[in-house]
Amino acid sequence: CGYEKARGDQCDNCGRLLDPTDLLNPYSSVSGSRNLEVRDTRHLYLLQTKIEPEIRAWVNIRTDWQTLAKSIAHKHLEEGLID
């Protein structure tokens, strides 16, 4: 729709989902720079259900996390992880 403040994932004006390369006048939300570059990336996907016991043990030994963060992690674990 041409909304100037559309973000790289969606337009807040019309709700359309966007690819960052679809933006008309892209800029960095951090620095404001319009000197942007598109880079190829590689992603690593984990089968969380296969390592759920290890994730649960890792969450349980966290002593530096806020209570809310631990509660949210436990909620996800109790509801079942999704691959």
C-alpha cells in the first residue's frame, strides 16, 4: 500500500505480510541508515522434541534467569515442544 513506516515483516497500515526486500524506502530501525545490504543466511533447526529432557535440565539449572522467564520456559515445556 506504500506505507512509509512499514516494517520488514508486515505493514501496520494494511496488515500485509512483507519481505524486507519489498519495502519501498527501507531503513535501519536502529541507526536510521538507508545504506542497507541484503545478505544470504544459513539457519540451524533443532528437533526440540528429541532433546526435551536436556532442555528441561538446562532450564532448571538457570540461576541467573528472572522468575517470569523460567515460568515461560516451563510452560512451553509442559505444553509440549514443537519441531
